[in-house]
Amino acid sequence: MKQLEVTIMGQSYILGCPEGGERSLLEAVGNVDREMSAIRDAGKVKARERIAVLAALNLAYALAERPVPPVSASSAASGSTDVDALIRRIDQALGADGQLL
């Protein structure tokens, strides 16, 4: 697994990334950074942890609002594993800041 150093809201993180997944990961990092920076710049929330939670909720809501393509039975079975892996990656990225779940 490859490691990438990224910056979100001025703080560096080292993230694990599967080969070939760099573009998708960097796009996700950009989305998170934009969302967190927008919340911070609005000036109503100061704590980094609260900003992260609000950004995560905003991004999850936007994702939930997308139309869902039909899923085959075989891909549905592997879907939960992908979510579990993503949660582990996010927990690793947060490190000392705390875990989401």
C-alpha cells in the first residue's frame, strides 16, 4: 500500500492508499479540505473536531442525496467491507484527534 502526505485545513496527514487510488484519494481530500475550510471560514465553529464532524455530515448528506445505481447481489456483499476499510483509514488519518466510531 502506498502512503500519501496530504494537508487538510493546514494540518498534514499521512494516508494509506492502494496502488492506482491516488487520484480518488486526493479528490476526497480536496472535498474534505474545502468543506472543513468553508465551515471554519464561516466563523461560527472554532473547534477542529466539531468542524470535522460537521464536514463529514455535510459530505455524507450530499452523498446520500445522489441517485443510487442498482446493485447486484455480489457487489452488495463486498460493499460492507469497503465501508469498514474506509472507516479504518479515516480513523488512522485522524490519529491523535480521535476516532469517528
